[in-house]
Amino acid sequence: MEPEKNFLDRLAVLVRWRRMILVTCLTVSVVTAGVSLILTPVYRASAVLFPPSESQGTLGISAILEKLPVGMLGLGESVVSATEFVPILKSQRVAEAIIRRFNLQKAYGAETREELLQMVDDRLEVELSREQFLTVSYEAETPEGAAGITNAFVEELDLALRHRREEQARDLRGYLEKRLAHAERSMIEAEQAYNAFQKEHSAIDIESQTKAQIEAYSSLIASTLGEMKIRREIAALQMNPDNSRVRQLEIEIEGAREALEDIIAGSDPDSSGSAAGDMPGIMLPMDQIPDLGLQAMRLMREMEIRNLIYQFVLQEYEKSSFEEKKETSLVVVLDPAVPPDFRSRPRRALMVGTAAGLSLLLSVLVAFLMEALKSPDPANRNRLEAIRQEFRPRYPGDRKS
């Protein structure tokens, strides 16, 4: 039976093969260090940005959209959030703009357009924090190139957002133009309806006209009937009640009373045979004044409402025209990208350390394997033979031994 090996036995194996282990680790480390020196250094520059707050007025169009029923136009989502920055930065449109701007087709030597877009996407990193701060970074062969391309991504993001805002403002302006024309027509129709009502009923200002009519009627009754009644009373005192003069005065008083009642009622005295004369055209029939006042109030209210609608739409139209031409930035850059002082790749210390660790592990395994091959123990030889049999290629006619 094979004696059980302890720690000292395994340590002895490592000591016997120490030269091979050390030479292997040293060789691999030196080769890895040499390779890391040959590799082209790569630099990564970063920029930190965030969307402007709505209170800054950078997206005043959102305030317009909240007041108008234009959700059907797809204009309701106008407030930019940092989460929208990520797909825009990763979009093909922005990538192609960067490629044209820095001639990356020649720099990267890509054969196809898809390959070039993938290479640009692999070098770009976009990270969004919980506080809605966005970090944009890009790798390039020079520090200046990394900073320039990173800042270019931020600029293209702002251009894309501005283009979207201009499209929204243009669509909104077109919608408001139609609404403004409709509101203007509606306002003119209301004004014409009120004007026609005034002409038909001679109702310039019903409240003032009614007040003037009441005062005029009171004065007319007091002056005309009062004077006639006084004359009749004087005649009755001086003459017999059956006198023709007294009776004539009574008839005149009765006729004047009927004429005044007809005028107040709104009928033409001539139509009933009275001699009081024509009713002035500016006088409103007293029994129709409540209905006329109600109609006038409704027409004036409709005219004022339509005028307010027209003024509101006109104001929003002017705002949308201003938004379409506004040049304010939609991206706030907290930290612009600057040329980095240190490379991001290759990480030489990490490469050498990883290679040294892997070579150490592999050389230790090789040392124990070589020690097992040198051992005269039949059990070890049988195990090695079984391992070799497992790795031998098998053919259809072979039988497992």
C-alpha cells in the first residue's frame, strides 16, 4: 500500500523542481512585459453631463404642450431626461456623424460599414448614475483624440436633441396655425352675429338704452299728462263738467295715455289709429327688453370667449415660433473631457502579474506530473496509463480494455 504523502513530501517536490518553476515564471513574465511594451497604448477620456432643469426654460415648449390637446401629434413627451441620452449616444446617426467628423474609416481600417460602427460602439462607454448624471467616455490611441471624440459625442447629442426640439416646435407651429385661422374665423362670426343683432333691434347698449328710456318715459308722463290733467282741472273749476271744452280735454288725456302705453309696450301708435306719432327707432319695446338683454348677453359672452381663445392661440403660436428658433443648449456639461495623463490599456502591471500567476500554477502542476512520471510505483504508472488511454483516439473496431 502506498504510504500517505504529507506536506513535506509535496514541498520536497517543489524544491526539486524549483529551477524549472522559477525559470518558467521569469520567462513568461519577461515575455509578457515585452509584449505589453509593444502593444499600442490606448487612452480613455470621460465627460460628465446632465439634462437641464425645466425651470431653466430650456424646454419651454413643454409648457405649451401641457396647455394644448396635441397628444395625438406625438408632441407630449418633450421634457428631456438623462435616460434618453443613452440611446441617442448609442444611435447610428450619432456614430456616423463622429465617423465623418474624425475620418475614422481610414483610422480604423474597417472593411465594412457595420464593422466600423461596431468598432466605434466597442470604444464608447455610457454610464448613468442614480442621480441622473451621465458619464460618456471613449478610447483612442492618443489623449487628445480620446478627449476630442468624447466631447464630439456630447456635441452631437446636443445637436440631436435640438433637432428633435425644432421638429416638435415646427409640428406644433403648424398645428397652431390651423387653430389660429379657425379661431379667427370663429371670432369674426361671433362679432358679425352680435353686430347683426344690434342692427336688427337697434340695441347698441341695452342697459344704457333701457335706463334712458325709463327716464324719458317718466319725464314724458310727468310733463305731458301732468300738464293736460292740470288744464282739465282748471277748466272743470271754471266751466260746467258737461262743457265741450272739459270733455275735449278728457278725450285728449285719454288719447295721450293710450299713446304712451303703446310706446311703452313697443307697438306703433299709428297702427291703432293713435295720433301720437311714430315711435322712435332707437326706443326698445319694454316688454321685449328682458329677452333682448338675454340674447345680447349670450352673444357678447360668445364673442368674448372666442376672442379669448384667439388671443390664447395667438400667444402660443408666437411662443412656438420662438422655440423653433431658440439656440439654447439642451445638455449641461458638468465636466468636459480633457486629455488623460495615463493610458487605460494595456495595463502592464496587471498583465505581468496575471501571466506570472498563471505560469506559476502551470509550472507547479508540471512539476508534480514529472515527479509522478519518474516514480517507480506501479500504482502511479497504472494511473498514467489509464489517463493516456482516455486521451487516445478510438476507432470503431477498438474494444475498451
